[in-house]
Amino acid sequence: MLSLIVVGAIALAIVLGYKTRINIGLYAIAFAYIIGCFVMGMKPADVIKLWPLKIFFIIFSVSLFYSFATINGTLERLAEHLMYRCRNAPHLLPYAVFATATLISGLGAGYYTVLAFMAPLTLLLCQRTGMSMIIGAMSVNYGALAGANFVSSQSGIIFRGLMMNAGISDEQAFTDALGIFISTLVIPLIVITGMVFLGGNRERMAQADIGSALPQAFNSQQKMTLFLTVLMMALVLIFPILHIVLPESSAITFINSKVDIGLIASVFSVIALMLKLGDERKAIASLPWGTIIMICGVGMLISIAIKAGTIDSLASWIGTTIPAALVPLAFGVVGALMSLFASTLGVVTPALFPIVPSIAATLGIDPMIIFISIVVGAQATSISPFSSGGSLILGACTSEESRSSLFPQLLFRAAPLGFAAALVYNVAMTFIY
């Protein structure tokens, strides 16, 4: 009975958040308090302790450092230069859009920020070149997702934090998150290639004249921002990788144990402020507070579910009901359906990741396969007009006519195509491993 109440609360929080446009995390905090204190008899202080402090600190500190590249124009200038490089090969524009979005998102801009300033540029390129709006929309959306999934970028560090909260070791979480990034890099390239070279899209784009003007050069502030960003990514990545390659080295093991992306990002934020790379108030104001509240609020409610035994019961049911070979596929489908109306970062992964370790142990499956299936499935439908990605792309349309034309294409072509590609990938990955 208690598990049903918790599951009902999670579902109700999602529905209320979608209907009222109020942050799902706020509903989740309220339900965590009501169920925890008045149904389970917990003390208020114990409910407050369920706030995922480590995940909060990592998202806050990393986003704070990366925000300097946004507010001082570094990422926007980088996008202009990358797009300019493809002016003589219009038929390669979908790959250029994807690569640009991936790089900028990987440098820390995050999914929503990249879509906010790259979606209008992409749709403008579609008008100039004859590139299909569906190809453009899927390229920029896929790129923003893949880059954000990089192990040191916004989504990647959230995935790692959720995995570690679920009982996965730090080293294994790094490897699993890297697997997610690689998977979400491979699928888009296959889908985009199929769309470009089938249906005459390549011929139409090859005849286009982009006529892009040479962008302005990076100023000294922007060059320093890029240098610090690359340096921080190198520091965060090099020692975990070396530890995997050279596990017997005591020196590398020691240094790797002291590497924490949140603390390193905090140091680099201080350096950025001392070098006057951006205004502190603007940097703090630009943080993804809505995403942080959603992830941490839902995390509190998921912790209530864990204490109530809901997660163990669900894991046991899946482990005894669904054949082992179909478990990754089933998780991918559930993630995709949830993502049609809810956030991958704020709802889908916080709800499903805690179940993974126990199911994987019971069925003898590598947890990474299930983690990948969840993210690949969830992000496949993020381009739905009812989800965050699709709504941002629709918002970038310059006219009501183009918006009305794009809406059914996102819903009935882009989302199903992404879903089908994710299913095929998950099936192939399951049988390969």
C-alpha cells in the first residue's frame, strides 16, 4: 500500500507539473514531506536530509563556471566560426549543426542553452539552404543532447551523480557515463546520414548559396575563457582515464581520489572572476535553477520511495516478470514514454536509475547497458513538441505559419524516427553485449 502511495505521488507530481507549468521538483518536495512525515513517521529533519546535496553542489559549481562562456559571448562566437567553416559545403550543414551543437554543449553550455541560441540560427539556415526543418531540428537537438551528455558536462555529471547515489562506484560511474555519451553520439550520426542521403535532401542543399560573412575574431576575454574551459575539462578527465589504464599506479590512484569536478569547477570560477571574464551576478542569475530544483526535488521523493521499499519491489517485479534479454529494451521504451511529457534529467533518470543496480545484479546484466538504454530512449523523444527540446525549437520559429507546419512534423516524424532508432540501437546493444 505504501509503495502505491509513493508511485502515485511521483505520477501526480509529473501530471501536476505538466498541467500547471509549476516546477515538478516543488510538487515532489511537498509530497516527500507529506508522505515522509505523516505517512511514514519520519522527522522533518530527516526528510530535509534527503535533499541530494552532492548532486546539487556539482550542478551548481560546474554550471557557475561554464556560465562565463555564455555571458561573455564566447560560445556564440564559437558557433559563428564553426558554421562559417562549412559555407562551401552546404550539403554537410546538418553535420556542421550537429558538431557545433555538440561541441558547444560539451564545453558546458548545456542542452537548454544551446537550443536557445542555436535553434533560431538553424531554422534560419533551413530557410536559406532548402534544408528540411526536420533535419535541422533533429541535428541541433541531437547535438545539444550529445554534448551535454559528455562526462564533464551538465547532463553527464548529473548521470554520474545519480549512478553513485544508486550505489555505483565513482570509477564505474565514469565509465558508464562515457558509454552514454558515445551512444548518444553514434545514433545521431546514423540517423542524420540516412536523412541527408535519402529523399533528395543532399541535392537540394548542395545547390544552396549560404553567403555567410566572416565572423569577428575572439577577443582576449573569450580566448582566456576557452583556454580555462579546455584546461578544466582536461584536469577532470585525464586522471580518471589514467586510473582506468594504469590501476596499479599509487600516485595516479592518490591524485584521482582527490579529483572532484565540483570543487575543481569552484576553483576555476574564482579564477574566472579574478580575471574579470564575466559579471558575478549575471553568472549566478544564469544558472539553471529550475533544473536544479527539479532534479533535487524529485531526488527527495525518490529517496522516500527507496525508504518505503518501492524501488526494491519494482526491481523485483521487473526481474521476475520480464525476460533478461528484454529488460534494456523495456527500460528504453519506458524512458521514451516518460520523456514525451517530462524532463530526462529532472524526472526520467532520477526515477529509473535507482532501480538499475539491483536488477542488473539479479539478472546478470551489465548496469551500463540499462543506463544507456534509459537515456537513449528518453532522449529519443525529447524533440516531441510536448517536451522541452521540441518546445524550444518551436519557440525559435519566426512565424506562426512555420510553427504550425513544424509542430506535426516534430510529433509524427521526428519523435517516432528518433524512437525507432533508439529501439534498434538498444536491441543491437543488448545482443552484442
